[in-house]
Amino acid sequence: MRINEIEFTDAVPVESYGPGFFKAGGTQIDGPMIMSGAGPRAWGGLEDLDALLALAGQIDVLFVGMGAEIAHLPAGLRSRLEDAGLGVEVMGSPAACRTYNVLLSEGRRIALAVLPV
């Protein structure tokens, strides 16, 4: 098997995560985090809908990490995001971080909103 190093150009990948934190671009975020072209920033969690809706028009898909395990988004939240034109993919936070990094390396228009593990 041949392994190639991924190059992210100007994009910032998720470097690591652990109990209660995420690290990206050399910055540690304690608690929930949003990653987009603007870089990493703290997020207020599922109740912070405005931060997610602000991504509409800038991205095609929002990956939502629900913590250590996959869980459903509240139906009303998913509807509001989809009505705003955001594609939404929900998974556990570890899988969401990995998926975000891979698609980011391909130059996709994506963002990540994750709850800590």
C-alpha cells in the first residue's frame, strides 16, 4: 500500500481532539467547535443555530459531530438547516473530524460543527 501525505494548502484541518476539546490550526477550542474557511472557533452547541445558518451560501455540506457516538439531530434543527440550503451529514464527532479533513484536502466547500467526545 502506498501512503501519501495530504496537503491542505490554505485550509485548516482538525489536528486532534480529546475529552472536551478540539485542536485546529494550532488553536485549542474547549467545548463545541465550528470549522469553516474562517478557521476554528468556539460554538454554542446545538442551541446556537445562528452560527450554523451563517454558513449558508458559503458551503455545500455541514458535517455535524454529535459527540462520542452518533445521535439524531433534533428534527426542527435539521429542517431549518436544510431549508437554508445546507446539506447536513450527522455522525459521531471522531468520524466527522476525519471526514471533514479528507474532503477538505479535496478542496470541497464544507464546514464542521462538532460536540466534544
